Amino acid sequence: MTGFGRGVAEQGGLRATVDIRAVNHRFLDLKLRGAALAPAVEEAVNAKVRAVVERGAVTVSINIARAVSGGGAGAIDLAAAVAAHAQLAELAQRLGLPGPDLALVLAQPGVTGSGERLDEEEAPVLPALDAALAQLEQMRRSEGAALAAELGLRFDELVALRLSVARLAAAVPAQVTRRLQERLGRLLEGQELALDPARLAQEVAVLADRADVTEELVRLASHLDQARALVTGPGAVGRRLDFLVQEIGRELNTIGSKSTVTEISAAIVEGKATLEKVREQIQNVE
């Protein structure tokens, strides 16, 4: 499922901006980008995202800026700047190069706020992340509601198709009997041979058993009931729907292979087309 969320929070003179982008993916693929974080903060970010998102390619972009007052003097660590200048000057002297300029000194880690590694108490990363996750979840819920409505319609179509196949299948024994009688009648036409009713009944029973799809229809009904319940239920259901769609497809294939009735074969083809639409949509479901 897709979505976007942005959160901004300030604390202790620092402002954290967190952007979260999520797109469809079979599993959870989480990437963190932007500001360097202390291990404890990074672990907390991962845990919070995984608590909300179970499936999707998620990119979390984190930007941290220090609020600067009085023209920006408070953003420079003077002691770190002096130490960095001394080290650079010594290196330049040994290499026979000109001394370092101010820009090079300011670019050294720790001299300004931009290069700091911030721990959990120093940066408002987690509050900003919570706000971004709330926006992301809202967008994903809206998309989920639309997907649930679409999948519900498709599963209703499959339920109606199953009922139609069940009605057609109930008439198969009678059709098999009629076809066998007609075929034998043509073969025995003009001959003084009589049909043995018991033998005819035995052959009809064998052919009807081969074409019987009662078990497949029962399993198909169960799979469809479970799928419809998942669509309207809570929690992440994408992987379970994946499994059920595979099982529904397997039952449709078996029914189609057993069928000797044109109407049933046509219904199975229609069902497979509908199921393929379901399969495509389920890839967007967490």
C-alpha cells in the first residue's frame, strides 16, 4: 500500500523533520536516510515503523537542524573549531601547504551543529516520526477502504459464479445418462440388441463420479468465505489473502479439468479472469 507522511517537532533548540514514503512491496523493505542517528535512536525508529507497517517498501528521510539565534554564533563549537584548526595547521605545515582557511575548519565534524550525532534526549526525532506515521497511516487506511470495497465486489462475483457452477454440476448425472443413451442408441440402431439397464446405470455412475466436483465446490466455498472475512477484518491480511487466492485458483482449475459441460467450462474461464483481477489488487494489500 502506498502513502506519505511528514512530521516536524522541535526540542532543545533542534528541529527534526521526518518524511515517510511507502510503496507496494511483497515484504517489508525499510530504509533510513538523512541525518546520522545514535544507535538507540535508529533502533527506536525501526521499531516504531515496523509496529505500523508490516508490508511495503518504506523510506524514512530524517533531517535535523539546529535553531540559530543572534546571527548564528550559537551554532559553532569554538573549542572544537580551535582544535580542528590546530590539527589542520600542523598537517599543512608537514605537507608544505598553506594553512587551513575558515571554510575548511567549519566543515570539520563537530564544529557546527550539522555534523553532530544526536542521542535520543537531544533530538526530537521520535515525536516527528510519530506525527509522520500518523499521516501515513491515515492515507493507507483510506486506500485500504477503497481496496476492501473493490475486493469485496470481486469475491461476491466469485461466490455467485460458484453457485451457478453448483447448479450446473447437479444436472451432470442426468446429462451423462442422456448422452450415453443417445450414443448407444445410435450404435445399436438397426440391431436386435437390448440395453442392459443395470450395466447402463453402472457406466453412468462411473462417468458421473469422474465429473463430480462436489468436494471442490465445498472447498471453494470455504476459501471464499475466509477471503471475504479477511477483507472486512482488522490487521494485516495481505499474505493470508495471497494464500487463499492460490487455493481458489487451484479449485477452479480442478473443476475446469473435470468438467464435461460447456457452460461449466465457460463459467470457470470467467472465474479465472475475475480471480486474476483479485490477484493484482492483493499485491497492494498489507
